[in-house]
Amino acid sequence: MARPSVSEHLKVLRDCGLVEERRDGRFRYYGVDAGPLHELQEWLSPYERFWRDRLTAMGSVLDEIAENEDDT
């Protein structure tokens, strides 16, 4: 990956608050700030439970259909 591409990606992550930048002379050091990801995970949690339950139910129905097809 070219240096300008890396810089552009790091800028986007920095602007989103997912990466922190520390400068030391001409060097830049980056670190992950997981705080915003925790907020996102908390927001997504109810939806994750909803879809997990729905997909589990769908799997059960598909298993029953497969069993019925095997019996015929």
C-alpha cells in the first residue's frame, strides 16, 4: 500500500476518533482508541440479539424441512 493511501486511511480513522496520533519530532505514532467502538457495540447489541434469535429460528425450520425431505 502506498504511503499516501495509508495517510488517507489514518486521517479518516483519526477524524472518526478511532485512532489517536502522537508526534515525536518528524515521527507520528498512532494508537487505537476503542471507546467509540464500545459505544457502537452497545448500540448494536439489541439488534444483534434480535437477529441471532431470528436466524436460530430459521435454522430450526430449515433443519425440520431437511428432515422431512429425507423421510420422503
